Amino acid sequence: MKGACMAPFLISAFKVINMIINLFVGISVGANVVVSNCIGSGNEEKARSAAHSSMLLAAICGILILFIGLAVSEPVLTLMDTPEDVLPYAVQYLRIYSIGMPFIMIYNFGASLLRCIGDTKRPLMCLIFSGVLNAGLNIFLVVVFHLDVAGVAIATVISNALSTAMVIVFLLREKSYVRIEMRRLAIRRQDLSRILRVGVPAGLQSMVFSFSNVFIQSELNGFGTAAVAGSAVALNYENFSYFVISAFSQAAVTFTSQNYGARRYGRCRSVFRICMSMAAVSTFIMSWVFILGRGFFSSIFTSDPDVLAYSVERLSIVLPLYILIVTYDTGGAALRGLGYSMTPALFTIFGTCVFRLFWVYVICRIYPRFSMLMAVYPISWAMTGAAVLTAYFILRRKAFARPSAS
């Protein structure tokens, strides 16, 4: 399996991976909010306690996902109607990738703690190191040892393990609130309750979001391998744009929670305005760079004319309105920083899951075209964004009228 032929198994496997891990990654958002709120209110002991509880919770979650991934890989990929010619490769990749789940969980929670103190540089250093190592190991294991799919998965696990080790070292040597001491690792009931209150709705939102994408992927598989591969190519550039949105959303949840804990409500408003505007402008610019050069950018990954056509079509439909994601992603992050986690979760579940399932099984049955399937993305973003922003402005007034949690 070479070139574009690898895209089908990768996209199918990643849909399942995201569905499995997003619930637990969402819990790291809860840890971020709780620790940030304690830091903002000046409660050092509670911040340290929550940090230690979250890191042990991360390890437990990672081990749990490992066994879930090993168990459900083949059944779920089969239910997704993954093409028979790529199913064995997808299963193999997913099972090897599952071995690295504890590392992924610990990294996400650890990076979240570092962001609580405004440190985004060291997590970035870890990701750069991991990315470069992953690329090098991919070439080495696939080209030299001819491990093919297994080599790609093994390279990912090794690079994740080493980036996780770096984060652990940073936390062990940290001098601030989030310093980790091995002897203090324990899950305390009060910390767990507060983390889960915010984290579980965020995780369910992400999980259901991925769940809906599994059904879209299943429908996409019906258009053939070229359509799946073309979508995989386009998704690379969509992900680049989303990384910008995600960065500002992470900043919004951290700084909103800190300032809310310190009862600096004016700063909470400023954080929302700055993160929303910066995310919107950055996403607009990046998206239109990819739109205007969609033929060139798609050709970097494939020379197959059918795959290229599907990639260009998806980019032309999805990216022009990609900026709409900013509304519910950043708005939802600000709401979680204020302690409202279930509200954005419910709106996002309806907009990105219920509506998308209706679209796939009703609209796409009437108009079974690739373009119609892709149209579900901007329509669902617009619906969800309008609901989340409305909720934000209503609930923000209520939040500022009550005492903040500490």
C-alpha cells in the first residue's frame, strides 16, 4: 500500500481513534478549568491537589482506552463499511496505535496543566520533537525495514512516548502550582467531582462529534476509494485550519477560568473578544490560502485525477465557511471557563450529531451526491454556532452575578 492508497485505511482508523479517545481527552479540559480557577483565586493547595488528581486520572484513562481500542478495532471498522482491501491494514494500525493511548492521555493532561500557568512553549516543543521524530521513524521503519502500516503505527507510538516523557520531566521540575511529586499522586474525591463536572460534558461532546463523523465516513465509503482518498487529502488542510481555532479555544478556556476565579469579569469579556476575533481572522486567512491554491495543495499528496477531483471539490465546499467553527468552538470554551460545560455540549451534540445523522440518512438518500454529503458541514456549523453564542451571552450575565467557584 503506497501513496494515496494508504489514505483510506488512515482516515477510517482515525475516525475510530477519535471516537474512542475524545471522551477522555475532554476530561483534560475539566482539569484545565479546575486548576486554572484555583490559580486565579489564589488557592495554591487546591491547585496542587487537582493537578495530582488529574495526572493519575490520565494514566488510568489511558490504560482503559488501550484495552477498549484493542477490543473494538475490527468490529467498529467493519460496521463503518471500511473497504475490504484496506480493512486488515486499518485494524492492524488501530491496534498498534492503541498501545500508545496511555502516553497520549498523560501528554494531554500534562500539557493542559502547563497551559494553566500560561506555558504553551514547552508543550509546543514536545509536539515539534514528536512530529519530527515521527516523520523520521516513518521513513526508517517503512523504507528500511519494509514494515508498511505497522511501521507507521510503531513510529507514532514511539514518538508519543518520548514527547510524554518530556512533559513528565517538565512537571517534575516545575516550581509553580502544577509541580508534580510522585508521592502526592492520588485521586481525591472533591477534585475528581469538579474535574468530571466540566470534563465529562466536554468529552461527550467531542465523542458524539466523532460518532457523527463515523456515519459520515460510512456514507463516504459508498462513493469508493477515490472519494475516501480525496477527502483524506482535503482533510489535511481542514485540520491545519482547525489547529488555529483550537489554539485560541484553549487560550479562551484557560484565561476565562483564571480571571473568573479572580472575579475579574471585565477581563473575561476581553478574553472572549480577543480569542474570537483572532481565531476568526487567522482561520479566514488560512482557509482562503488553501481554497485559492486547492489544486496545487491537493497535488502534493496525489497525482491520481479522480482523487484530485474529490479533494478539490471538498475543499471548495467546506473551507469557504470554515470560519463558522470559531463561533461554537471558542464560544463553548468560554462557557466552560465560566463553569457551564453541559450547555455547549448539548447544543453541539444536536448540531453536529442529530442534524448530521438526519442529513446523511434523509437528505443524502434523496440527493446521493458527494457535494450534498459535504454540505452538511457548513450547515451544521452555522446552526451550532448560533445556538452556542446565544447561550454564551445569556449565561455570561448569570455567571457574573454569582460568586465564582474556588
